[in-house]
Amino acid sequence: MSRSRPREKKKTMLVGTCFLTLYINGSLSLKDKRRIVQGLCDRLRKRFHVCVSEIDYQDYWQKTGLGVAYLSNESSHIYRVLQQVINYVDCIAEVEIMDFFIEIL
């Protein structure tokens, strides 16, 4: 005797990524940069519940590349959250956004 299950609707999982290239104002050493970047990453994680990491320009003391990722089932929600992250970073005096791009996979 076999049991048949009703077909479930396929669930959608989307991943949004954002790459930010930042200029760090007032950084005089890698130690200064590390302090600023670590603080920024912690604030983004707590405020927006995103995954964030420094993924480029580790050896430059006034430039960094941050990767931000967010998971949802709606692309509009992902785009909205990542845009809020960009707006938040843009208001921080210690950093200046040089470039960014958003991609939804």
C-alpha cells in the first residue's frame, strides 16, 4: 500500500549579492582600515541581517572591497534590502562608495 503525497509547490530561493568598492577616509595604516572595516561589517550584519565580508583590496590601507549577500524568496525584497545597505554605507563619514553593483541569482 503506497501513500501518495499531494504535490508541493516548488519553493523559490534567490540569492542577492552586492559588491561595494569603498575608499576609507582617514585610514593611515592597515590597522586603522581593519578597525573601520570590522566595525562596518558588524553594523551591517546586525542592522540588515546580511552576510558580509572583505573580499578584495586586503593589502590596501585606504581601499576595500566588501561582498554582501542576502537570501530571500522574492527578488524585490532582496533588491530593497541591498539598496538599504548601500544607502546606509553612503551615510557613513569614514567611507566613500567608489563603485557598487547588485546581482540577483
